[in-house]
Amino acid sequence: MINMKKIFFIILIGVSASIHAQSLIGGKNIIKTNLSSDALNNYNITFERSLSQFMSVSLSYRRMEKQQVPLKSLVKQFIDNPAIDLDKIQVGNSAITAEARFYLGLSKMAGFYLSPYTRSATFDLTIPIDYTYTPASPLPNVIMPSIPMHAQLDGTIRSTSYGIYTGMQFQLLTKIVLDFWIIGGHYGSSNGKLIFMAPNGTPALAIDALKKTIDQTKANPFKLTTTTTPNGVITDTEGPWAGIRGLGITVGLRF
């Protein structure tokens, strides 16, 4: 609650400062970064350029190095397989977002805006799987004990989505810009490929058992299709892609 009060206080200061500083403000360009994402090690940079009194375009790039899944509780709603240890999944991502902004106020690149956008994102995944397989019996009617195995799927999922969001941008002093994302979202599609390369000498029965374990994964609404190869398994993924965009605080330099 205290943090929100601070945010609104900063916004009010920005409104007051922008009113008194309009004659000093210049430049059609803004370079900014999202402080909310930076706090999660999801670093980004955005370039915005004004095209007219009420419209601008921008291009942003973000990147997060591989780390543990930030929102595990959300991931657990989509991935259900006891063989997968969600606490050990590693994910990194990068994305390019292009958007157009339509400002509804009287100042250039300031005030309330609506912004349609498109985003292309890439997610690098490492998924550990623990499973067992039963070796072939050398004698009839003899069941061999199961052997614990470990596999690691590595690969990439790519998504393309389209959306719209709202926000307010304020001029602080003469060159500093505060951009407050309010709420919005995007929707699109995704596809990817996860691969496990088995060590030399891995029995074919072990690879088959891994495929069966992966096939037991419930990942609705995503579709997983796993095939075996002489050297391991390949899992193809496809499905919808959606996200929420909002409650972000971006600070920039206007020039």
C-alpha cells in the first residue's frame, strides 16, 4: 500500500512539473527501461519516436538469462507430471516488441495513451525428468528390477502474439520521462522443440520408457508430440500463447 502511494505521488509530481516545463521540453525521441522488469533480472530497453502530436512508434528488446521459473505456481497449473521437478526447470527469454501509441492528451508523447503492439518472443528451456525403465529379461518369466534414470530436455519455444494496453506517460523536469503501464494483454500462438540426446550406450528400452513418461504429461492447452530417435527423443510443442502487460514503471531520457 505504501509503495502505491509513492507511485501516485511521483505521478502527481510529474503532472505538475510537465505543466510548468512544456516550453523547455524538446526532442522527438525517448530511450527508457522498465524498472519493474529490471528488478526480476529481465533487462530491457525501449526506443520511442514521435510521428505527430498524438502518435508515436516504439521498438523494445528484453532479455533474461536462464534461471529458475519465476512464477512456479502458475506453471504448475499448466504442467502436470510427477516425473518433472518444476523447482529445477530453467528458463530464459528474449523478446522484440513493436508498438504504436495514440496519445489522447494535448502534449506530444505525454498523457494517457492506447497502444496496440506485436511481440515475438523466444524461450530457452531446460526441463529435468526422473523416470525408470525395466531392462529386458535374459530368462523367461524373470522380471528385472526397474532402473532409475535421469534425462534433461533442452530446447526453444517461440511465440508470436498481438495485443493492446493502456498507460500514462509524464514529463518529469525537462528530460526525464515516467511511463506508467496500467493494464493490457496479448494473445497469439507458439511452437517449439525440446530435445534429449542420450549418452552412448543408453538402451533403446530406456529411451522408449522416457517417451512414455513424457507422453503422460498434462500440458493443456498445449499439445506435446514426442518421437524417439536412435540417439534420444524429440518433443514438439504447439499451442496458444497469452500474457498480461501492466503495472510497469518505465523511466526514460528524452532527446
